[in-house]
Amino acid sequence: MATESPATRRVQVAEHPRLLKLKEMFNSKFGSIPKFYVRAPGRVNIIGEHIDYCGYSVLPMAVEQDVLIAVEPVKTYALQLANTNPLYPDFSTSANNIQIDKTKPLWHNYFLCGLKGIQEHFGLSNLTGMNCLVDGNIPPSSGLSSSSALVCCAGLVTLTVLGRNLSKAKLIEFSPLRATDVKLPSGAVFVIANSCVEMNKAATSHFNIRVMECRLAAKLLAKYKSLQWDKVLRLEEVQAKLGISLEEMLLVTEDALHPEPYNPEEICRCLGISLEELRTQILSPNTQDVLIFKLYQRAKHVYSEAARALQFKKICEEAPENMVQLLGELMNQSHMSCRDMYECSCPELDQLVDICRKFGAQGSRLTGAGWGGCTVSIVPADKLPSFLANVHKAYYQRSDGSLAPEKQSLFATKPGGGALVFLEA
């Protein structure tokens, strides 16, 4: 097993009720006790929605809710996965024959992705088997990255079993990332509210169409500015090649694109290509039958949201007296853009955002992919108790006095810790 590193902590399991319960359930399931535990947090995106895949920075925060896995390496090649939630059935396979069915977003596939990613990164053919019991308290399909937390947790489980380390330099090399710490305001808290509408990203075309609309917008903008458009994939590339500001890119968008939806034929005319070339060389299989593309609206959202994310960071750094109010205004603008320009909200999210603002949030917006999931609100710390009580009553409590479905959640959160390995002391 891995030698102790900064990401490893020795704990008295008996002093941590959740770990103790997981240990007891593990013993009941597998007839043995775990050798170690791994946790990975969920995260909430405070601002910067649907701009990461366009090449722009976002502002996520790790939350206290997490995925926790109890692990016991075994001498066979059997990989046995179980979940404390009875909704997720047990799964077993050979650690040396990992097959992932991409057509079905089953819970165990996310674990297998993390395991297989580490296996492929190190070029390993033989993996040891293990027994794993997974416990999570991140609401699923809510935009709080429960699936990403499971993938990360599984990767860290695999690294620990193998006794390997994945340096930060390697992670950055994996996918060119650069992280900058942002100091959040001390006089306010972030509150997450679940709309109780689940949006399954893997089973919908909404997300895929938005990605393609952004790509097509980038190509039309590049062509308009006489750039080599066929090599351009992301909206950020157009800005980088032109060497102009986000505000100037919004002006270029106004000049180059029209608010009316584009059909495939018009896109072909703009780019000087045939319908067949559009279908086979640009459109993905799941967008080849789409009849309208809203390029102007998507580009306007991306460039304005990227500017808001940078402005949010700047305000946090400068910390003016009205900091919470200014950050709230940016979050409100973000929601309006997500709702009207990117069209990734839903009536329940809009209602929840309105309720949060009514009862004291300085700003509130959808977070995650949208089309359901959660809102995040910035609330002055002194207003928190009344805010939670009023939002709970207004959104979650039915007129007959009963509560909305139990999957609802409303909680204040502070920046949580990162991924960790726990060893029993």
C-alpha cells in the first residue's frame, strides 16, 4: 500500500460515526474489515456555467458533502462493489477484464472509469481485486458533481491499492489545468437548494446540442473575422486568435451573428461547405438531425459569463465594502443569462431562485448543468437562520403541511476539504 503522504490521515474510526457505520456495514457485507477509506468531495460551481468546455475559467468550490469508500484489497482478481444505498445494486467483475457499457449510466460504471483511468495511465495489465463499499451524501443528478466525486474516489482507491502516486504535475499534464485560489467573503455563506428536479445529463440531448451550438458559433465567428475556421473548436480560441477582450468579443458577436436561429443550410452557406460536409465533419452523431441552432444566444452567454467569472474573482481579491452585494449581482446576471440566452433553466429552478432572493439572498443562480438540480445563493451570515426557515416553508413545504419529496435538500455550506485517504489508527 502507499506510504503516508499529505493526502493520508490516520483516524480513530470509533470517533467518526459515519466511518464507524461504514466499517460495520462492510464487515456485515464482506465478513472482514476495511484496510483503508477514501473520500472525495462534491463541488458547487459558484459562477461560470457552461463555459469550461468553451475554454474559459469557472469558479467551483468543494463542499462538505462527499463520496466515501471503504476498501479491502484481496488476493484474487475479483472486484466486488457494493453501495450503502439500496437503490444501487451490487456489482462484481474481474479486475483484469473491465468492460464499461457507455450506453447505460449505471452507478458502478463511474467507479470503473476511475479505476480504468489509473490502469491506463500507468500502463498496467494486472490489477489486484478488492472489496469496496461506497457511501455518498451528495444529492444525485443535482449539479453537485456526485458522479465526478465517485470517479475521483475510485481513482484514489486504485492508486492506494497499487501503492502509486499521481503527482499534481501529472494531473496538469493530463488535462491542461491551472488552479488559482480565490478568497471568498467572510461575511456571507453559500446556500445550496435542490429543486428536486433531476436532470440526467447522460440521457438527454440538451447538453449535446449546446456543446455543438458553441462549436458552430466559434466557427462562424472565426470565418467572419477571416480566421482559419475549420481548425477552431472553441469560442475562447476565436478571442485568443483575435487578441481582444471579452467585451470586444461580445461586440463582434453582435456584428457577426443574428438572434434568429440558424438552420443547417444557412450554416453551410456561411461556411461555404455542403450539408454532407457539415453532417460528417462537424456535427456529432447525436446532433445530425437538429434543425435549428441558436448560435448568437449561446455565444453571448459564453462571453458574458466568462467576463462575470473574472469579475467575481477580481471583486474577491479587492474586497470592497459592498463585496457581497456586488458578487450577488453577478450571480443574478448569471442566472438570467443561463435562463434566457443558454436556456438551461426550468420553471422550478426559476421559482426557487426567486424565493431565495425574496428571503434575503443577495444573489441566486442555477448551478451545474441546469434543466433541474440545484441553485446556489450568497446570503449574509446574519440572515442565514431566517433565510433557511423561509425558503424551506416557501418551496419545500406543501400547502397541506406535508414536506416535498425527501430527496430535497437545503443547506449552507463552506469550502470543504479535498480528497483524502483515511487509515485506521
